[in-house]
Amino acid sequence: MTRKKTRPPRPMSAQARHEFAVAYLNAMLEDAAPEELAAALGRIARASGGTKLAEKVELSADSLYRTLCRRGNPELRTATALLKAMGMRLVLQSAIRHGTCVGSRAGRD
């Protein structure tokens, strides 16, 4: 029986890593509990530069990682600063369909 030769996977480009991180965080925003989202943001932060990234956010690396662990509870200010340092931003999207808007009588019936 011959063995199939496998090559190690090629490293992802910086652009591909960035796009993957954005897609991953968007999926977490959609389906995850808040503590899972914080942990996911922490994983992306570690992969995106760790200590250097923490310096951009003006936190120590330990403080940043404690904030972004499953038991952490990051403030919105910390999360948005971290996203900005990674070249991302938080965007809200309406979950309401069919042209109804929040506060309208049609949405209350």
C-alpha cells in the first residue's frame, strides 16, 4: 500500500487571515452567548499580535486576556478599541424585516 504524500498547508496571507477573523466574529455575533463572543475576540486578539495589540488598546497583555476570556466581561469601549486596533469595526444591522421599524404600532400588534 502506497502512502499518499501530503504537504503542510500553505500559510494564509494577511488579507485571508483578516477576512477569516471578520467572518468568524460575525458568526459569533449572530449565534454565540456573550461569554463565547468575548472568548472568540480574545482568540482573534492573540492571533493578531497579542502584546503589541494590547499596547495599542493601552492595556497590559494580561489584563486584555483576562478581560477577553470566557469569564471576562469586556466593556464596549475595550471591545471597540480592540476591534479598531485590528482594523475592524462593530456595525449594527436590523433584524426586523418587511419594513417595520422599532416603536411602530405595526410591530406591537
